[in-house]
Amino acid sequence: MIFTNISEPHNMDTKTRQLATTKARDMSELGISVSIITLPTVDGSQFEMDKFYSALVPDHEVTNPTNDIEDLSMRVHRRESKVRMSTSINFVVNPELTIGVQCCNLYGEPPTKHVNLCSKTNQPVETISSVVRETDGSVLLPHEVHRSCKLGSETVIFSQEEADQMKVNSDKGIYLLGFRPAKDIKFHHVAGKSTFVRPCETVYNGSTDFFVALLARLEAREMVGLVHCVPREGTAGYFGALVPQQEERDEDNEQVRPM
């Protein structure tokens, strides 16, 4: 986040301008966004984004400059609530139609990590678990440990690698299963934090057009999409609901924090 009241910081220095633009592009590819907070200029003239900053932040819209600390704090807080991309993923609508989407999360405070301390020295301690053989007490290596379950009258034995493979039933992606009325989705059905999905044209052209049309129809018909989401390779995934939500902006043209 950049605070500035100078429309042209490099005084037409082409080399420095190019370096700044390249750096901003590299940050964007890494998922790091740049936003501008404009302050009143010294001579009272209007801040001009087109002179330099429009190349760094193409989608930025200029708000009224202010020196009021409370107003500045509110603007910073609103921009900190913006979503940040966590991963790009395929959205499989049916076997013949796939679009690209990005999964985004709101920034928040990281969870507090619990640390175990030794009662005598008050130093952090690390827990180490081992599997030992019952007969002689020797430590078993990971490939020597097997799991089992009883099916009927027989006991089926399988390795940890086979157990991990049984949990994976789909490749990475979001798979559309069907639709249900939005009133059927209750708040207590939510077992984890929400993930925001937006279209991505990087892999599939036309993803935005289809996504916007799907969003509009779901909202108009008060429906939600039921999906199976596998966010990473080698994971079991989870079931979820695609709840349509249009972008909202306040009087300063800042995005209202989504629910």
C-alpha cells in the first residue's frame, strides 16, 4: 500500500519508471497486489493517476484525497479486507465443459500456535511419536507399519500408501454436482471458512463470460450450486455450495467486505 501526493515521482526518468513497472508486474504474478492511497497535493491540484501509477495499478480508481487520520485509517482497513488469491483451479461444469477459476481468501489474523513447555526448565519441548513392535520393543520404520479393517469374516491389511490412495477419488478441481434452492442451505451447514471464487482467463478463454452468466442465473433464480472441491493433489476434498454474491461498493467506491 502506497501513500503519496506526487503524481509523477520519477520526473520522466524512463529507466526508473520501467524498473518500477516491471517490479509491480512481478509482484502481481506472485499474488501480491499494490494499492494507492492519495493525499492532497502541495499546490492543491488534482492527483493524476495517468502520469505514472496507472501502469502499476491498472484497475485502481482515484478517491478524494484526505489528511484526516480517521478517514485514512478507515480506507486502509477497507483495503486490507480485500481478497487475495490462494490458488488457480479448474471448474468442471460437465465432462465437456471446463473453465478456469481462482480461489481467494480474506486476510485475517494467523491462529495462535500452542507451544508445550517443560515444567522444570520452561523451555519449549518437541513431541516425538514412534511405533514399536510389541514382542521386542524395537522401533518400526514407516514402511513396516500396516493398517487393517474387518470386512465380514475377513481382515483386510493395507499399507499407509494404499490408505492414502483410497482417500483420493478425483483430480484437483471443483466439480459441479447439481443445483438446489438457496433456502435449503443453512448457516449451521458451514463447517469451515468460506472461499471466494472468481473467473480466471489464464488457462481457458471465455471463463469470465460463462462465470458471470452462471452467477447471474443463480442469483436470479435464488439457487446455489452443489460442488465437490479438491483444492490440492492427493487430498480427499470436501463438498460445498456455490452461493452467488454480487460485488458491492460504498460511497468512496471501495469494495464492501464480502460475507
